[in-house]
Amino acid sequence: MRALIFAVEEINANPELLPNVTLGFQVIDSCNNLRPTAQGTLSMLSGGKEIIPNFNCQKEATLAGIIGDTGSTRSILMAHILGLYHYPQISYFATNPKLSDRNLFPSFFRTIPSDVFQMRGLAELIRYFGWTWVGLLANDNDYGQYGLQMVKQEIINGDACVAFSENILTARSNRNAPHLVQVIKESTAKVVVVITTDSDFLIVAEELLRQNVTGNIWVASEAWSTTDLLSSERFQPILLGTIGFAIYRGQMQKFTKYLSDLQPSDHLYDGFMRELWELVFSCKWPSHENVTIDNVTMKTCIENEKLESILTEEDYRVSLNVYTATYAIAWALQSLLNCIAGYGPFHGGDCANISSFRPWHLLQYIKNVNFKTQDGRHIFFDAKGNPPPVYDIVNWHQSIRGTLEPVTIGRYDLNAPSGKILTIENAEVIWINSNTQVPLSKCSPSCSSGFRKVIVPGKPHCCYECARCPQGQISNQADAVECQPCSWDTWPNLQHTRCLPRTTEFLSFEEPLGYSLAIIAILSSLMPLIILGVFVLYKKTPIVRANNYSLSCLLLLSLFLCFLCSLGFIGYPQQEKCLLRQVAFGIVFSLCISCVLAKTITVVIAFKATKPGSRLRKWTGVKVSYCLVLFCVCFQLLVCVIWLIFSPPFHELNIDTKPGVIIVNCNEGSSTAFWCMLGYLGLLATTSFIVAFLARRLPDSFNEAKFITFSMLAFLSVWVSFIPAYLSAQGMYTVAMEIFAILSSSWAVVGCIFVPKCYIILFKPNMNSREHLMGKGRNQK
């Protein structure tokens, strides 16, 4: 009330604001009750002591506007009545969001922001400090329930979770405090948002003290963030570090001096002044000296008391809103006074008369009011009658006297530039036990780098488990929701925190396996050449001549190439090598097996042709053998050419087979063509084996068929074993398996067909005779 009087006197003393116009005021006490509020409102509208609806008996100055009330419930009642007559009403403390509804309250304004902005700001404050697991306490009235629903929704929208949501039952004398404290004790949430009044939270705080519940961070709404009720030293263990929103406290130095100079003797006819003095200083004026109330003797009031000594932080904050509301009406009147005929806001550009305007005239100007306060703030009302939303952020510190005091540590200003809406001086924030480290409030511990959050079914998303990132993915920050895949040529380290270049794998000559196989292949290739040399030296001997000398030489040369073709599988698989190595393998081995097949058929024909009258004599020449070899090789060559034309092998970087490894290999292009080529070799070998097996009972002198049978049996065994081993091997071992099969099958042919003959030629020369081959040597024994 003193802020209202101070503002009116200041405006009247200002020659630039409303010159030649004097403002007056009338104060009606609503007694914090709906009935006196309704009576007072109707009384003001009637303009007299009697209430006469729809009539105004005001004989003095025009009623410009109404400032009030404090509570939202009473302000709503007033706004319903005043809205019918379009009387401007400006509340300095009603924050209920319903009052922003212009359809219901067309003439309501306020100088305190709506709770919508405060609850949004509280959620933003929680997000700022990284709290994701919070509890909610709220009164069971309109203020608490509207605030509870709004802040809960904003917290959820901010990706945080509500651990519990409880109501403070104001109808109960103990405010249901034991139950509330039990919920707080059992919850893992360390941050609790409290939307209530100081008197209601006082009872809960007392219960917290009684049960010795400490360690929580309290986030206060503006209704108790600057209270004096909870500032005593005994509440320090539970309330130190409380942080919350407070009504903006501007600079009002003149008002502070005004209050310090107030004395009841200067206001003898002000009943409120004397009543206030007795209330705040616990005294009685001399006419009531030594009055005893409830067995307590009251002291006598004197005029040495200073009113500013008992004013709380909240008193100054609310006073600023009253002061601002008074100036809003004054500036609206100033706009009405300055109106120029023809340019006015009414029909035809009309203006209203300052001495006889109607309430809706001034309402039009209040909607558009825009002025700057003494501390530099711009004041205006939006389309819903709300002022520019701005709050102070306060933090409860320990004062020199040991009590708790709210210290402004930041601001929440929705009209500030983006990025500066919420500003906090972090260095000035004090938490529990005077700690400067921001406390944590999470349902689950943070997931370190290399892990990701996994939501637990049936629980809020803030309650999660930490799981290692999947294969091929990393997370390089804490509390990652998803892991990020590495690029195709990189792979996670063991901790899954960063991607490292993948290792490259192929069967190189530098690898022990690679150079071992290469040495074996080179040394093995010498064996057919050595045997060929032996055959050339002993080509006129019976055993060499009896085994088709020219076909044997061709077979030895093909075996030499078979051993060497395995070298094409070692080393970096370039595109040219990929195209040639399987084709070379297929053609060379076709030449080898077709030579074996030709030798087998030649043995059979030679034996059958010795019978009298045989027609096979004309097929015993070398031309038949060469034609057969040429035909078999050409067919394989045709398969390979078709393969190369339609689906050739190609160089491939395989990242799917082995984790973390790039396998550089040759993709066969068409697996069908590859297996057709290999199957054709098997067909030739099988045919050779069957023919040789059927000829196994030929006379011993023609035992070539037995050797071929064993060689083809070994050959087929190697390649049949190769198939599952090839399909199950990975990386360079796939190539190694094929090289091993090439070398083994080649040795099977060399060992079974040529080694016995070389043994006879070199170590048993007596057996290398025509008689022995014809079986005569054995008969003479």
C-alpha cells in the first residue's frame, strides 16, 4: 500500500507526467477473503458506501482503474465483475494462467508474469544444471495444481523424468508432512521442485528437521523463494543451497528512503499505519499500554522503530510490481490526455475527455501502454495482459548472522536475446554443505564413453542400464543415447571410444604362411623338371618307352605349371591377378588331368589291341591321345572364357567377414562358374579313376593303370576335402586352403605315377628291361 501511495505522490510531483492532473486513490482491504473482495469491488463500481449494481454514484473524480488483488482466486472474482464493465484491473501478485484468457477476463492485466512463464523457467533451470530425476511437491489449490501440471509437462518435454509427484494437503493441519517426508526419503531423486507458499512449506520443513532428512536440493517457486519464515539458522542443514525463481527486484532507492522516513505521527489519520506498526514491532500504542494478550504483555510502541529494518526481500519485490502498476495507469492516462482529435483510437479518430472518460476508453490505452521505468526496464502488456516475463534467480546462502538469505545469482528474461534468456553466475552458486560442485540427480549413473543407454521396460526413460556399444560402433561422450558407426575403413578400439584404421589382411609373401607356401611351391615345381630330365636321359629305356614318352613329358610339364600356378594366389590380389589366377589354375589342371585320362585310355586300348583281329589297333597312335587332351582342355577353356566375359572375378575389400579387418581378396564374380570349373576337373579325375580302376586287372607288365588309380583316388580325396575346408575358412586362410589343395593334388599325381618309375630307372636298372616288362624275367625265377 505504501508503494501505491509513494507512486501516486511521485507522479503528482512530476510536471512532465499528467500535468495539471492530480491522481488520488482509495484503499479497500479484501481481508484475504472472497466476500470482502466482492463487496469492495462492487462498492468501488457504485462509487459510494452502498452497493448499487449498474449504477455509479461517484460525485468526485472518475475511477480510472483498480490495482489488485494479491491472490489469484480473489483476482479472478474481481476480474469477472470488472470485466463486465470493462474497468481496467492490474494485479501485482496474481499469477494464475487462467487470468490470461481474454474471453473471460477482457480487462485484466498484471505486472507479475503468469505462472506459465515461471514453470517453463523452472524446467529450464533444471535442464541447465543437468538434473534428469526430480520430485515435485505442490499445494492442492489452484496455484499448486496448475503449476504442478505445467512444470511436470515442461520437465518431460525437456527429456527429464519425474520421480514422484505429491500434493501438500492444505486442509490438514500437518499438511500431510509425515507422508511427504517419507516419500522424499525413499526416493533417489535429490532435487525437489516445491510449488507452494512459505507458510505451507514451513510445516513440511519442520517435519524434515524432525526426521533429519538432509542432502536434497530444493527448487523454489516465487511464492517462497524469498521468504523470511524459513531463514532461521535451524533450517540451514536442510535448506542451504535452495535455488529458485523470485519476483524481479528492480532499483527503488527513493522508495527505500521513503520507507525509512515513515513515522506514524506523520500519518495520524492512517489506521493502516498504526495497525502495521503494532503488528510488525509487537507493541501497542500508549492508549493500550501494558495490554496483556494470551498471557503475553505487549510493550509500548515508540517512534524510534525503523520500518525498513523489518522489511523482507519479498516486500521490496512485490512493492515494485505495485509501483509499476500505478505507473501503467498513469502513462495510459497520459496517452489519453495527449490524444489529438482525428487521430484517436476510437470511431472516426475520436479522443476521450480526461475529465469524463469511460472505463473502456482507458482500457484501450492500457492495452497499448509502453514506457520505461527508472531502472531502464520497458513495460508493456502482451495480447493476454501479461508483462515482459522476467524473474530473478536466487540461491540461499548463509549470512554473517548464521541465518539463510536469498542471494540473486542470475536472471530469467524471455525478452533477452537468444542464448541469454537464462543467465546464472555459476561461481556464486552455493549448494549443500557449502559445496560449489553441482550435485547430481539421476535415476541411473552416467554411462561412460563406449557405452549407450538401454531403456528398462516399465520404467521412465531416465532409468536405464548401460550397455557396451555394438560391434563396429562407438560413443565418445557420456550418456550417449545411440552409438555411432565407424566408417567402412575403420573399426572401434577395445574401449569402443574411437575408430581406428582397420588392419588389412591378405596372404602376402611377408607372412610366414605365405612365404612357406611359396617356398614349397617353388621347390615342388622342381620335382617334375627333375623327373622330366630323368625321362629325357632314359627315353630309350623300355620303361619310359612303354609309358607313352611324349604324353608323359606333357604331363610333367603340366605338373610343373600346376605347382607354379599356386604362386598366383600369394601376394596382394590386384585386378589382373584376380582375372588370371583361377583361370590359369583351371586350364593347367585340365591339361594335367586330361593327360592322365589320355594315358589311362591309351593303356586300355594298347592291351585290347594286342588281341588277334582287334579293331583298336588304329587307335593306338599318339594322335588320339593329343586329340583327347586338346578336346578336354578346350572345353575348360570355353567355360573360363564365358566366365570372364559375363561375370569375371574382381578385386574386393571384404569388411563383413572378420570384425575390424579388411580382407583383400578376389571375388570369384560368379560362384556358379567357379564351381563348374572345379566340377569339370572332378569329372575328368573321376573318369580317369573309373577307367583306371576297371583296368586294374591287366597283366603286371602293364601296371600303369594301378598307379593312375591311386593317383586319381588321392587327387579326388584332396579336392573333396577341400570343399568344406574352403567354405569354412576366412580371409587369407581361404586362399591358403586352395594353395594347399593344389600342391597336395599335384604331389599325388607326381608321387603315384612317376616316383615308382624313377625308382626303377635309377635304383633297379635290372628291372628296366623288355623281358621284365613282358613278364619273362619273373617266370625264369
